[in-house]
Amino acid sequence: MEEDLLDDPDSEIDGPSRAEIIVFAVFFEGGLAPLSVFLGWLLQHKPLEGFAWSGADAVWGVVATIPLILMFLAIMRWPIGPLSGVRKFWDTEVTPLLAQSSWSEIALVSIAAGVGEEMLFRGVLQAAFSSWFGVPWGLTLTSMLFGLLHPISIPYVVMTCIIGFYLGTVWIVSGNLLTVMVVHALYDFAALGYLIRLRPSDEADPNAL
């Protein structure tokens, strides 16, 4: 009986399927949207109050994604010091978890993350902190919280804090939550697409570090 389970590719010991992981990721990230609505009601800050449909602001979001993508590619190319741990996480955890995902699946996860996380962190938390403590402290506190809620490792937390600070700054400058949603979703899409679909096979070998 035990040998049959080991030989059965669909047995439970193999863990969740890729489809189940994608569905969980989309519902988890997307679930932050209704959570932000509830939290915004408690804190009296509507998460979409700063959102407006604007083609120009969406284009600015695309442009503002470029520095993040360049940072990601630099870490992949030159994983120096603590950054090697960040790349190792991408290699050993993220890539195997979403291996063989299609472009549409990557897009679904990325859009869910961009919308859900930005509604929560920028639309509610940064807006609330800024109204209580001022814009600089609102940006700083939200960025720190954004990093601390990605507790993979200390270098990863620091990197995520920096990304959170960048996203918060984009929101302040643009004044439109749409812009920062585009940045977040497009960065996730580009990073995941590179890790899973585009990068050379020799670079994907963790032992090459």
C-alpha cells in the first residue's frame, strides 16, 4: 500500500498541485481587497478614495516599474553579500512553487497582488498613518510594516521595506492609487515571468552561486 502511494503522482503526499497553489495565491492576495475595505471602514479611510481611471497615470506606472525591474535583474546577475540569500529564496522557494505556470496564471497572481496589497498598504495604512503622523512618517511606517509582513529573512525584509518605500513614494507623487497598482502588478509579473518562463537554464541552477 505504501509503495502504491509513493508511485501515485496524484497522491496527497505530493502536496498541492500547481493549480491549487495558483488559486490559493489569487484568493489570498485578492482577499486583501475586502480586508482593506473593512479596515478602511474601521480607520475611516476608504481604500479606493485615491483611485481614478487614467491612461496617463497607468503609463506613468509602467515607466515607474523600470527601476524595480532593473533592481531585480541586478540581484539575479550580481547576488552580492546578503543579496545572495534573496536570490536563493527566489531559486529554491518561489520558482519550484510556481514552476510551469502559464503567463495567464502569472498575470492573475500579479494583478491580485497589485490590487489587494496596494489597497491595503497604500490605500488604507499609508493614508491613515499620514493623516495621524504626517506624510513622511506615514510613508516610513507603512514601508516598515510592508517589509515586516514579508518575513522571509532579514535581507528580504530590508529589500521589501525599500520596495515599499518606493511604492509609497510613487503613490505620493502620482496621487493616484492606479499608478502604484500598475507598478506593483507589473513588477511581480516581470519578476515571476523571468524566474519561471524566461531565464536561461544555467542561471536557474542554485549551485551556480
